[in-house]
Amino acid sequence: MTGSPSFQRINYALRPAKNVERKMLAETFHHLSRFQPVREYRYIGLGSVYFSDFVLFHKTLGITDMICIERETGSADRVEFNRPFGCVKIEMSSTAGVLPSLGWDKRSITWLDYDSVLSAGTLSDVDTVVSRAPSGSVLAVTLNAHPRLLEDSIDDMREDLGAEILPERIGPSDLEGWKGAGFYWSILSESIRTSLERRNDGHTDPSPMMFEQLFHFHYQDSSKMFTLGGLLYSEAETTLRDACGFHQLDFYRPGPEAFLIDVPKLTFREIRHLDRRLPSGHPNEVDLRGIPVEDLERYARLYRFFPGFVEAEF
Amino acid sequence: MATAAAAPANVDGEKDTAKGDPTKDFFISMLVRDIELTAAIVDLVDNCVDGALRMHHDLDFAGRWVRVTAKPEQFKIADNCGGIPLNILKDYALCFGRPEGTPTTERSIGQFGVGMKRALFKLGEWFRIETIGPRVHPDGELVHAVVQVPVRDWRRAKVWDFPITEIRTPRPDEERGTTITVKDLHQEVIREFGRSQFIERLRGEIATKHRWNIQRGIGMSVDEIGVDAPLAELFESSDLRPGVATLQMNFPKEKPVVFKAVAGVAPSKPREAGWYVYCNGRMVLGPDQTSQTVWGTGEIPRYHNQFAYFRGYAFFDSDDAGMLPWRTTKNGVNEDSPVYQRARQEMISLSRPVIDFLNQLKEEVEQKAEAAPLLGVIKQAKPRAVEQLNKTQGFSAPRSTLGPTPPEGRITYWEALDRLRQVKKRLKVKSNEDVGHLTFEYYYDSEVEK
């Protein structure tokens, strides 16, 4: 690129790992076309004033039925001002107010991208979606799993969630590092399973509904973040699910093991240099030029989703 | 169709019978219907505790343990609480109901003759009771006995008895106790055992129902994680004293019932506030915030969150468990029981001054928030174990010294933002409310007070 400074580094205020996650999700959603053309899906998100997910999904997937839920009623003007496209509908209310009141006949992608820690409200929202969304729908949940925040909040969380979910014996040492995210995974997985069991007990669907976990991300731009997501599908549509081929995705994680989105610090030149040898370059083959091998490996895992520098705010 | 012309011969005096046999399937389904899975498992724990009681009349249960395993493949409850005496196993333990002559355990929890069978049928279709206990006499010869029942087969059989499949002498290393195993679990049970939330709930139930017994030394665990029972405590200081009431009820020709109730103040926790009721050391109700205890009856208001500091503990003890006011599921109280009705009068008397105190506290906090003097009284008090509070006394606490707020009127008006900003700057305040207060004070001090 002519004119760009050669040692310019990525601006971490722009959350590169989050950017990578968003693109990985977009790539996953492409695979849904076996159920129905993705552009015909509905997208529900919590865009705040940036709407980055809405912009990406509209542009790359063509989705037009889009709903943004924004809880801070004081920001209504600002959110409206930043609305990126005419097709984005803004609901100024809480998820608890909006999700149950939506119709759920249409295949939907719902990304509950909360900034906060796990709460009873989160589980309630998950239950609302899992118990109603039709086969071929996707649900993703993102939560803040930062140890300091969890430590400070743990008593309130216990009061909110109850000792059945967060027993007294769980203390700060159980939330260090990525253990808090591990908790989230166990609690949410069980919650989803229970919601499905209840849904299926009622026999209101033509065939039993299942959930397949597709992604399980850990990443940290500033705080440690956790995302769990997957596909809701009817047993009768298992062949469609198979045809989607989700397991071919490099970052596909169906269980307790998470995919760590770890964005290495590289210069522009280094990125161009590594790109020329990917996807098949091995560390011995590539002339490393002082780049640590670990950084090469980290880059190789997600180079296709690496934030581009033209896309400063996508 | 017979004509009415002539009555058929041999009708007068004819006798016949309408069948009234119970079917096992019906019986089992009625038995298990009204009890929740956690309550059924706690019934089994109750039996273990009764065993410990037979071993230790002094209520010191150190060294006794109960271990519950709740997995989708099998359920197991094992204890070292003395074992089931063989004569009891043969003649009484597996009957439905209590035949005449059933020996009673003093101060027992089990008394309806149904807990164990109900739990076993609730759990699954195959069970095995293995026990090492005395043949007859508590200090006599020990026997190892096994009852193993494939319930599906039992359902089809005519008899109601269960086979004792093995009787032998125990090895020297085998400890006295009982292990009950259930396999071929019902679908709903398999599902629940697979949920960590359910297991935590079970732990919580065992902890609350058996708080006292755990404190007296019985080690309890579920899936190898111990069940902890924190002490029940009330705040006490030179200014603040919990209320204690004790009664002995001597009904003619019956064993006496001893009643003790303690009420006072503990950390503010809505989920834990209210009355707890125990029968022979086993919690049957709590934390109760309804009219089943005192709330909304007579002079006591309905429960509100300002009463989140309130704790009341009521204990009923008797050598004859049948005298106590519990229900067959051991959840909730039998409000019709004269024992309970009399006791409830005491519970209400104890509650009233605590509620007065908490109402005053609420007023003070509304006026002064964290600086409320009564809040300071609570903060300076120390927690005291309810077990240690035995001397009859009324609840006492300081009265609020803050006067009632004088009647107030509200002033609301609009001013141009420009002028408002200027005044704020001069007064060095940020809020409109402060501007209102200070300008009013200014006028009052300079024009009215003189």
C-alpha cells in the first residue's frame, strides 16, 4: 500500500478480537443456506450506537429484517441517529420486554451480545429464544467473564441467580483466568438443555427440537469475554443440519473446549509477508524475519478474519 | 331383557361381592404422586438420622455419616447409622403403614410408615436394601441382610411381601449401617440427576432440613461434595436481645411436647427472612413469609422486604413423633394441630416487637440512610447461635430517637436555564433541588426568622 507508514500497529481501542469474532460468526451464518437463503433470515442483536454487527451482517449476508434492542431509553436519540440502514428497526426496551413479544415464526439469528456478567435475565432471555425459535435458527450469547468483575459481582450474582446455580462454595479462586468463562459454559449449556426438554415435553413441534453448539469463543481485547452459540434444529431436519457442514469450519467447537481468538501484534509489513505464504505455510518454510513462531501460529489460525486496515471501523 | 311377569327364583337373600382389591400399580402411582423427588430423597436421609438417633440418645452424632449418590445410572444412599434390625426389616420396615406393635423410636422423624417405600418407587424399578444391623437386640448378634426387588416383577406378583434374598454373618471389617441402591431409574429421575442445578437444590434441601443434625456431627454428602449447614444466628448486644419463648405441653395420656421459639434480627436477606419450623430437629417449613406462621394474621402485617432482617426459629420436640404438627410429606405444618395453634400464639407474641423495631428502622433509614442510629445498633451487635438461646426473655431493642418528620409541602417551579445556571454557580451546587433548598433557606433566614 503506497503511503502507509511501515511500522504502524493495530489500534487496540478498536477491539480487533471482537472484530474477528464478528467475521467468524458471519462466515458461520453463510452455511445456514441449506435451511433457507440467509438473506431471508431475521437478525436480532443488541447493537448499541455502533451497530457493527448489523452493518457486517447486512452487507455480507444481505439480511434486511433486522431488529436492534437497546435498553438505555436515555440514548434513544443517539441510537436512532446512528442507525446504519433503513431496514434496521430499533426497539427501545429491555430484552426481557422485547424477546417474548416478537413473533417467532421466522428463522432467526439472535446474538445476545451483553457487556455484563451472567444474570438471571440472561437465562430468561435464552429460555425465551430456545423455547420458541423455529428449526434452522441460531442463538449466540456473549458475556463478560473478567475475573475482577466476577469477583466484585459474585455476591450479587448469587443473590440474583440463586444458590442452585451459583453455590456458596464457589469463590473468587474458582473464577480466575478463564474459569469464570468455564462456569458460564456449564450453566448456559445446562440451561439450554433444560429449556429444550421442557419445549419437547409439550409436543407442540412436529418433531423434537435439538441444539448443536457451533462455537465457543474466548477472547480478550480489554476484558475477558465469552461467547457460546449454536443451531436449533428439528430432529426431522437433521439432514439439513448435516448438509450445512458446520464442522468444516476451523473454529467449530461443539463442546467444553473453547476456541481462543488471540490476535497477535504484527506490523503491516509482517502481515503482508505472512499472507503470501498462507494458507499452507509451515513455520520452517516461512522466513520468519524475527517474528515469534507463536505469533505466526496465532496469525495462521485466523488470518482470513484479521482486521483489515482500511476497515478501521467496520 | 326379562319381563316383569315373574321374579326369578333364588334372588331374596342372595349374596354377592363387589371386588375391592387394591392394584399395585394404582397404589404405587398414588403413593408417589404428591411428593417431589427432592423431598422423597430427604425422607431416606431422615431414616438414616433416625438410625443415628437409636445409636446416640445424647444427640451427639460425631462419626456418623450419610452419603448420597445421584447419577443417571443409579441412585445410592449409604450410612453408618446402625443398620436396620432384622426383626424390624422382616415384620415392619417394608409394610405400607405401621402395623400394630411396630416399635417406635423415641424422638424419631419417621412416623407414617411410608417414606422409604415411597422414595424407592419414586426413583426406579429395581432396588436393593443391604443392611448390617442387629438381629433383634441393639447390642446383640449382628446380621447382614439383603432385600433385592425387581419392581416390575413385584408388580405382577400376587403377594405384597418382599423377599429377603440373603442373610449371613457380617465380616469383622464390615461396619454397621445400610446401603440402599436403586437402578433402572425413571426417565424424569434420570433427567433431573443429569442437571447440576437439581443436585445443588438437593444439597440445599438436605442442608436446610437437617441443619441441626449436621451441626450435631452427622457428615452428609451428595455426589462426594459435603453438605454444609451454617449456624442459625441472631444478633445480640447489650442493647439488642432476641426474644425467647419456651412451653411444655402436657396432654393427658400423651407424651409431652416441648416447644421453644426464638425471634430476632439477622443480616438483611429477603431469601432467608421469615420463620423456620422444626419437628424433632428436622425442618418442615422455612423460611416462611406467609400466614402459615404469623404474617398477615392479627396484628402482624403481611411480609414486606423491610422485614428482610427478621428471623424466627420454632422447635417442636417430642418422644412421640405423632404429637408434632407435621404433614405426611414433612413439608409444611398441620395448622389444625392444637399443639401448633398454641405455639403460634407465642410465635406471634415474639414477632410483634421485632416488627415494631424493623418498622422504626425503616423510618430512620428513609430519613438518614446509612447514618440511621438503629442501623448502627445492628452493626454493633454480634451473631449468637440460636442453640445457645434458651432463657425465656422478650425481644428488646432501643426505640428510635428520631422524631417524626414534620408535615411537608412540595414546591415546584420552572426557571430560565440561563438564570438557573448562574445561581448554581454562585451557590456552588450542582442539582436543581439544592438550588431550591438553599434559596428557600436564604429567604427564610433573612426575612422570616427575625
